[in-house]
Amino acid sequence: MTQSQVQDFVWLHKAASRIREHRLRAYFISPSGSSSPHIDDFFVIVQLTQHFLSQYGAALRCLLNSDALCLYIQHPIARTGGMKPAKWPARVVHISTIINSLVDQGIAEDNWIRRLLQGQHLILAVRRPKEINFRPQFKVKVLDKDALRMNEKREYFVYLKFLADHVPCQRKVEAVLQFDLKASRQVFGARSTEHPISSNINLNMSFHRDLLLGNGFFKTLREHAEMQLPMQLARGHPLPAVNLLPESQDIIDALMEDVLPRDRKRLCTYLSKVPLGLGLVTGDPGSGKTTVLSVATLGMSITLGPIYACAATDVAADNFAEHLNRISEKFTSRLNAAKGMDDSRAKRILIVRGYDTDDEVAAFYNLLEHPRIGDKAAPPYNFALKPKWRLHLSLAFWLLVALRSPAVRPLHDDDPVGIHLLQSYLDDQSNLKPLRDVATGVVGYIEYRTNRTMEPNLVKAMFRRILRCTDILCTHVSLSCQEPYDHWKKTVAKGISVDEGNNLGRPDLYSVWGNTLLPCLLCGDDKQLEPRVVSFGQRDENGHSMNRLERDGKISALLFFKANNWPVFRLRTQLRMATGLFDLCHEVVKDMPDPPYGPDCDISLDRHACGRELEAFLQKRFPELAPPPEDKLAEAFINCTGSEFSFSTVTGSGWNPVQSRHALDFVVDLVKWTKITPADVFIITPYEANVDFIEGERQKPEYWAIASMAPAATVDDFQGRQGNIIILVGATTEDSEPGYMSDIHYLCVMLSRHISGLVIFGDYSIPHAYNTGDVQGGELETDENPMILARGEDDDRVREEPCLGSMLRILMRKKRVTTLPATELLNDITSEIP
């Protein structure tokens, strides 16, 4: 297992080191079209040779997905050496961004850009750094049309510096090695490390090691039995079980209110006797996995004590923390329903969403200065990085609540006891009066800064106070090994709870879980995204795998325990999507029709009003679409024939202008002619380049009507999230490789993010011979040809794409496919649509 991680890192690290040695030619372009020496932002077009790409192309595509890229620029007058190169932070942009930024603003002609980009190029956005250690500074000569016309060379020599960070790899390897028999044994969950280690801890470690080996527990049970009395030996050797539920039935009943009634008894039985304290929760998308996990985690915190919660991505961790907080508030309200405003009232469980502490401190001071900026308070380290910090439930959030800041909600009577005590402490400290005054707006931030210096250590001390009274700490899995969260995990946590376990590698889980068998709940759906192995599928010049254990690295923590037949609590009822809207995903991914729907899926409910509006709009715009069955909603596939998928072999990403514009025009008209608001609609697409193109198009005046719509997102970024109406832009066409559209895990995510509506834009040139009437009548679907092909009966490529072919077959059978010519624009809809 360690080798699957090490080989993944070593391959990238070697490639990054060798790439750093290559001197490359580059040109600077001004995004604003200005050649002023005072501008600091540029596009840099780096020329890559075919030889360079043949050697490092695969590694370069993986490295470009990281945030750590620095462009070393050699001064024009120091090409032969002597002067150190300047170091500028950089981030990858796509050709679609260049076109949107330059052509659409009238700065350059489309032909000029395309001529400039002939061949293989890497396009970067860079910013002149202000730090003196990143210099020398020099005037940048930008390339423009005049320079091209005069054949004037304005090239620079640059080097690509990637930071192939070894820390994540080291964390994972050390996590696996802690299960070695000779490993130093840290006692997670106890308030101090035991020396010597007790026999009970030794037994837990032995059980934990057996659990991860998957070879059974006979040896450990036998050794343990030899220490028992003869009467106990006669009773057999069952595995120890842990009760994760509170003792009070009233508390259990209040917790279970958020679980579907038919699942409550089953869940209580499962949680009351969890073998070795390891529980697995799984189910289809929208079946309430995170809700059930949150209920169980809150029960664990009441029964065992503080719980460390985490997820594989920041989005999933945010979602988990929000679920925990929302259910905690409802749970506390139920307990207090019959109580007065006295000391007997139950208090909410304190959930903290932990981020990097430097981000927390920076966000705290920014919110003191600008209380209304919310999630924008934490700046990135440089312009190349996207901040991951969010205000709600962060350490800064709870400190501002205690300080009565207008940047957050006021303190509630039922809020956690620890926050009430923190507020009392802050009120009693005379030396903190300036901080209280600036937080409440009594004095301005400038006046506060004039009289006092910033005191980050004081703020961090307040954060530590909050952590000491935290009941559930939720972070990204990587932060569990960084301070102050690593110390909290080792000395405070009494249990572990993990969401999106399907996207979490086993070494990642072990780095959080430790080696002493703390009670652990693991939740996820192994049909969704797997753990990422960057070297997966890469071969050397002899055709050998760069990572010989790549498939082992793809096995998630959840799938590993499921494959070992560990008891699983499985959710089977669809709770999120409107009735009928999960049929496609369920049939494509699991090849099973008619999934069960819960009471909240009734399409007549107000929560699905936008879905009914969408269907009425589709019927008016595309009368050839068959209406869905009564009391159901259905997906729609809009086929954009003649579109072109542009793919960059340098970045490994692509975009489709026609499909993207059709999708944007569709959303504009949807908002214009229905009661649906831009906030109800979300656009997702598999490719980052297509996201950039869509966001560039949205800056045009014709799309100002949807300016308040959330930014487009990739499928990876949208996992763990959902929206009322999802517009999926597939981007690929019949002439391109299907890419993510043929990946069962990506397709499962793409077809399950919606609540009330899903519209898919693609281009697979469905032949006229395959009309929906033929498909419906069964003329094409035969025993010899069980899959309806999108491009012809004898097309072998579609036969090799069962997921994509199955999706198209189902949609055609339901008559939910319509075709648009590439030249047709959806904004031609007339006023006949109400």
C-alpha cells in the first residue's frame, strides 16, 4: 500500500525536477491590450516542443492540476547567466480564456490569436510580485499585432517550477506504517499518551491491524481468550461491539426524527451493536447518506465525547459540517419544545469547521474591517490560488459571534455552552475592550489599527479556547495531521466520522483514524468518484506502468471494507430528487429500473415547483419531447449537432463553444419566460476549460440576466453539492473521445446532482433512422443488440462505451431527446411561451 503512494509521488517529483531544467521560449500578452509599463497582470504563452511533450506531456498534465506553479523568468539582458531569474506566481488558463479575454473585448482578432497559438503552447496567467525576494524587476515587452507584423521578436526564456509537495505522500506512508508491529504506538482519543500501553489498548491495536489485513481475527481472539476465565471461554469468542447511541430513549427519539421512519428501527439496531466500532453507511445519490451519518455522529458525540469529522474534499467537508449544524439545531429544538427559558434547556452541540489557522486569522481581521464581505474575507496566498475558506461555522465565525460582531448572526440562547462562556470571558477582560469595540462597530477599524498592532497570537489563543470546548471538529482530511487539529485529534477525539468515503484512499483514512481502533463511521457510495491516482494509466517508453500498484491505490476505504463483507447500513429510498428524476441514473449505473422514492419527492410539492416550470417550458419549446408519465418528471437531452470539441493535449482539458452557448441561451430564456430564478440553476461540465469558456461568455451583455447564477463548476468541484435545476454540458462529440461521459463514476455524479430538473447538452449525432418511435416500439432493441447505439448499428466505439450508450438508449426510449442544429439559437423563442 505504501508503494502505491510512493510510486505516484516519485514519478511526478522526477518529472517536475526535469521540467525545471528545460529553458523554454515565452511571449507576454497584456489582457487589457495596454503596453503600459505599470501593468502587473499578463498572459504568458510558453512554447513547448514536440520532444518536450513526448517526454513530459503526461506528467505536465498532472502537475498543472496542482496549485503550486511558479514561472522563473530570465531577464532579457541576462540570458547568459549572472542575474537570477525573477519568480512570478502563475496559474494555468485555457485557450478559451484567451479568446474570451482578447477577441471578445476587441483587443485582438480571432485569426491573430489562432495564428499565434498554432502548435503546442502552454498558456499561463501571471502577476508581477511585489515581494522583493521575487525580483529582479524589469519592464515587460508585450507581444501585439504590430510586433507580429514587423516580425519583431519579443520573447523571453522561462522555466516552469512545480512544487511536488512530499508532505501528503509522507503523511499517507506514515499512516500505513503505524500498523507495523514495531511501530511507536500513539494513543488516539486519550488525553495523554499511555506509558506503558495498557493491555486494552494493545488488544485494540491488534484488532485494528487484523481488520486492515482482512485475514480474520482468529489469532487475536485466541490470544485474548487465553487470558479469560474457563467459564468465559465456553461462551465463544464474539467480536467486541460498541454502542454508539445515547442511553436516553428521549434523546434517541429526538435524533431519529431526521431519519426516514422506515429506517429508524433498523438504524438504531445497527448503531447499538457496531462490531469493533466500525460502521459503514452507504446508499444511492440522494438517499440521505450524509443526513444519516450526521445523526449517527451527533449520537456518537453525546455517547462517547468529542468526535473528529472529515471528508476527502473541502466541498464535502463544508457540506458535512452544514448537515451536522442544521440537524443539531433541530434536535435541540425538539428537546426544548416543552421547556421554558431556564437552565434546564438543552444546548446545541458545538460544530466547528476547521481551516488553516493563518486563513482564519486573516479572515477574522478582514471581517473586522469589512463586516459584510462574508466568504470573501480570506484572501488567497497569491492570485494563483483559490481560497477554500468559508465563514459559517469556522473558528473566526464563532469568535465573531462571541464578540457580537454584525458580520455574523447574534448569539442564540440555545447556542453551545462553550460560546456563552467565551462571550462572558471576553466581556470580563479589560485588555480586550478595544477588540470588542472594533468588532461591534463602536470604533472604526482604522482607529483600532492606529492605536494597536495586529495580534495574531491573541486571536489564535481565542481559537484554541473554542477548540477546547468543541464537540465535533470537521476538517479536510489533510488538516487532521496539521496543528492545532492534529493535537486535538490525538488528545481529545473519542471517535472518527468520515463522509465521501468512496473518494478517500485507505492511507488517508488511516492518517485520521490512528491505530488504536477508535469508533469510526464511514459513509459514501462506491459508484461515485474514486480516490485519485495521478499516475494511473501512465506508461514508460517500454509500455510498463509508471505505478505498478495503481489499481491498489484506486481502492477506496469504503470499498475495501465492503469487499471484506463488513456489516453495512444501506439506504435504498430516494429522498432528494423529484419522482422520476433518479430513474436514469439508477438504470445506467446499477442497471435496475424503478427506484423507490420518499415522501419529499412528490412533484406537487412546493420544493419541486421549479421542476414543473422547467417541464412546461420544455414542452412549449420542444413539442417533440414526450411528456413524462403522470406524477413524474424526467430528464431531457438536447442534441447540438455540428458542434466542435476543442481539446488541448497540453492541459488535458477541452471546451465546446456551441454546446456552451446553447446552454447559456437556454438558461436565459428559462429565466425570462418562467418563474425560475437564476439562483435555481447550476451549470456543470466535466472540463475546466469549458468552465472558463462559460464564465467568459457570461460577461457578455446578452447574459447579464443570469449574472446572479452561481459560477459554472466542474463535476469534481460539484460532488457533494446539489441544485434545483442542473444544466449538464457534456462538451464531447461523436468525433472526439467520450472522455468523462463514458466513466461510470463521473456519470453517476453528473446524473445525480439535481433536485427538480436535469437538462443535458451534448452532440452524438443520433441518426434519423433511430427515431424515438422505433426505439419505443422495440424495433432496435433486440437480444442480439441489447444496447441502442448512438452512431450506427455497427459502430464499435459506442459498443465500448456502455454507460454513454445506455444513457442515450434510455432517453430515446422515453422520447426525451431533441435535436438542435448548430446555427439555431435558443433566444429566438417568441412571446407565445407564457
